[in-house]
Amino acid sequence: MTQDLRQQLMDVHAYAVTPFRAGDLLSVDWEGFAGNLRFLVDSGVRVINVGGGTGEIDALSAEELGRLGEVALETVGGAALVTPTLPGNCAAAVELARRFQAAGARVCLAMPPFERNRAPDDPAGVLDHLRLISERVPGLWLFPYNTQGWSVEFFERLARIDAVIGVKDPCVDDHPLFRAIQRLGDRFVWIGNKRHDPGVLHLRYQAGIEGFTAGFINFMPHPELELERLALQGDWEGMIEIQRRLAPLERLRNRYGEALIKAGLDAAGLCGGRVRPPRVDLDDDGWRALRAELLKWAEEVFWDGFSAT
């Protein structure tokens, strides 16, 4: 069973948005959320994270976070692997881990704990956090997210926690991750960030990552899924070309964050809507730039509902 789960994780990880009801930013649009997930599955996505950074985790209540996981697991069923997100708060993470496991989750993305809004001075506290979750919720696999710039030595200590099946790494500093891959090999499933500007995803596959995280996939699945297919074939030139074309969208995402992903969903006839504070919605310049980029892809991707107006 572990090998089966490992194989499922070696894929494109779609990070789903959390849509809110029109006119009420404090209410989640559950119907729209489920519809977005069905679109992803129908498009061929096989790993979906909910409640992560793209899902605006820091603006969600614990109850909303728990319900996101439950609705996703119920909606997707066995058609895709759902990885609900556990917050860095230790008590809340244990409660949610139990809830997600009861709903059918096999593995959860684990956000690292922070102390007074920064990484703990002693990284042993991060390991203790993960151990406590695994001890209190046996049988649930954990997939921690390295937002703290972990050292190679930390990865080695992390490998001693049996419940940790893989790592998501933002690849802000690639070298510690790649050294850890060389030292630990297949102890973890290694999932990296993509970064199309500059296009370096093919280099990260060559260095050992086994899948990547994706945000554009919410509204434009084809290019991201094609990148994964080309990576498995070793078609580095093909990957370079797709990344070149995606680079302008990457720059817009870096500027506008989750608001850009939600606007892309709206343009595709899906459920995006507004972002919650402190995030800020897309301005007119952002909309114009997004529409111009989507028009370049419209003929070869997917949307029946895409509108350039």
C-alpha cells in the first residue's frame, strides 16, 4: 500500500483555490469548490491539494479547513488523491488530522510550525510537531512543506519519522534539497516547485524531483500536465518551450498571487471570485494582462466558457 501511495504522489500536484460566495467573503462557495475539483479530475489531474497556500490557508478558519478536506474527499472519491492541509498549529493539526483520516484521507500536507511568526530557533521543535501528529493519528501519512529552508541534516533527521512519506520543497534554495536527494534517495517522494520564469523545471527533474506543484492548473490544466508527461520522457527541449510560453503568466502570478488564479478560473467559466484580505483582488491592468496571455492559449487548451471580454 505504501508503494502504491508513493507512486500516486509522483505526479503534478494541483493546489486548489478556495472560492468564496459572491457578496460574502466570509462564506465558502462549496458548490463552486466541488465544481472546480470535478473540472480538475475530468481534465486528468490525479493529485489535488486543498487548503494550502493557493487555497488561502492563513485566511481560513479551522472549521473551513476541515470542511474543505471533507468536501474534496467526498467529491473526488477515488478519481484523484486528495491531500488536505494541516496547519502549523499543533493542536489544530492533530484535530484536523483525525477528521481528515476519518473522511478517508491517506496523506496530508503538513505546514511547518512557526514560533512568533518565524521558524523555531531549534529545528527539533519542527520534528516534535510532526512526531506528535503521527503518534496521535497513527496510519496517516505526512507530507511536510519546507517553507523554512531546511538543511541537509534536517532532512536526515526528518527521515527518522516513519510517517513522513515525502517532502514538498519550494526550491527557493535548490542545493540543500538536491544534496538531500543524493543522500536519502528514495526514502522520500520529492516534490518541487515548478518556476517557469526562468524555466528550470526540467533541471529540477534531472536533479531528482519526482513531481511538481501547480497553480495555473486550476484553470489551464493542459500545459502543466504536458510538462509532467515530457519530464517522464526526458524531453527537456519540449519542457523548455512550454515553460517559455508560460513565463509571462508566471510573472503575473508573482505580482498578483492567488487573485490571478481566481481570475483565470472566472475567465474559464469556473468558480474563482474574490480573495480574502490581506490578499487583494486583480486590478484592471492585471485583468488586461491576464486576458492577453489566455488568448495565446485559448485555441489549444480547453475552455468552452472562456471570454476575452
